[in-house]
Amino acid sequence: MIGTMALAVSACGKKDRPKADLAASQVTTIGVNSYLWRATLDALSFMPLLQTDSNGGVIVTDWYANPKNPGERVKVTVSIVDQDLRADALRVAASRQVSQNGQWVDAPVQAATVQKLEDIILTKARDLRRAAIAG
């Protein structure tokens, strides 16, 4: 038994042993990548949340109207579909409505709007990961 312990202790001193990745791209204390999850919550923090499911990776906002433009409102659904911090692990969908004669009517959402929101979330997620690496 002492020989086994000595062998185990001597193996610990090798220089080529793998080091833990302090900020792995795959962080899964919840069901999805935690950097993407936290970045999404941060990016959508100004909107009321309707549903959040950290295991399924879904965040759905309620309708939000910008006080500067009350005749228009948007609703966002974000799905995080992977445990890795990757661009294709994030799916953003948005709905937009405009007020016409007191009724909310569906209106198109510019693709650039969805792309911009994806970029904001991915940038925040990468910044969170960099901050974790820096300690």
C-alpha cells in the first residue's frame, strides 16, 4: 500500500500533466453553456422576461415597447442549443408589432436586428469567458 501511495505521489510531480482549463468553453452547471446564458440574460435585462429555462436553454421575453417609440413593440426568443461557447449554439428570433388604429399588427423584423442581437450576446459571452480566464 505504501508503494502504491509513493507511486501516486511521484506521478503528481511530473511537469507534463494536464492543467485544468479555468474558463472552459463548455461550462455546464446548468443545462446549457453558462457564458451564453448569462450574456443573454444581461443583453435582454431591459425587457420583461416571460419564460426562462436554463436546462432547456430557452429565454422568452414579453412584449417590450421602447418609451421613445410607444407605437412599436418587440418580443424576443433566444434558444441556446449547445453546451459549447460557439456562434451556432445561439438562435435568436424576434417578433415585432406596430400599433394601427389602436390594434397591434404584426410587422416584419429586419434580419440585421436579429443579427445585431446575436452579435451582442456572443460578444458578452466571450467577454465573460475572458474575465474568467483573467481571474
